[in-house]
Amino acid sequence: MDKAKEHHIEKQVDLHIAEYNAMTTRHTYYMSMQIVLITAGIAWAFMIATIWSKKNESIFCWGLIIGWQIISLMFIYCFYVSYQIIAYFENILKPNISKIINSHEFWSIDSYFSKKNGKFRVLIDLSCMIFLLLCIIFTIFYRHPTWLCLDWWGLIINLFLFVIVAILTIRTVKIRIFKWNFD
């Protein structure tokens, strides 16, 4: 192989590695946002608990879940972007580099974890949606004896947000199941 071709291959690999580094940096930002969002969910619950009032209990019950659902939307979106990044690595970036260097023996950590965790990981991805559904059901039963007009509004808003959470969660799980192409 001549020097010019070797230099061209080396520059292509360097370019792909730079792209990989940029994407992993973006992935790190989204993981950091998820940690902040978990903290925000806990802080939201404590804030609601400190201002709880029997007079406006329906507002606080439904408001707690509304806050959690908004935080959950952001949390699940972070998973969605992270899963898209991994799918991009596995389906586009890794095959491009494999062609250049004639090897598939690199960036195998995602396939290792995917094989190790298997389908259990999908349950973890669905856990946020399941938790929110249980919160809505519990609140319906808790508020039922003293149901007010505000409870209907809280239920409608929460069901609307839950549908959005469910759609985003299912889209996220689909990326994990159908777009990850591990060897």
C-alpha cells in the first residue's frame, strides 16, 4: 500500500474517532441530565409534601404526578437520544470503520451489556411508565371518596401526559429492540 493511501485511511479513521468522541460527549451530557432529573423528581415530591394542605389536597395529589410526568418526559427523552447514539454507533459508525480497518473487534461494550442484561433491560425502560400509571391509579382510589371538579381536571391532564410518556417510552424501547444491530 502506498503512503498516500495509508495517510488517507489514517485520516478517515481519525475523523471517525473524532465523531465517536463527539457523540460520547453528547451521551455523557444526557446521562448527567438524567441524574439531575432524578434529583428534581425527589425534590418535587419533598416540595409538594411540605406545602400539603387538606383544603387543596386534589391540587397537590394531581400536581405531584403532573410534575413527575413532566420530569419523566425529559428523563425518557434522554434515554431516547442515548439509544439513538448507540444505534448510530452500531449501525453506521462501526461498519464504516470496520470496512476501513478490516476488523470488527472494537467497541463491543454495548453488545456485551445487551447480551448480559437481555430482555430484563426492557422492563427497566418501561419502569418509569409503569410507576406513573400506578401513581395515577393510586390517586384515583385515594381521591375517590372526596372527588371534586379539580380531580377531574387533574385526571384529564395526567392521562394526557401519560399518553405522551407512553408513546415516547415505546419509541425508546423500539430503538433498543429493533435498531441495535449487535454482532
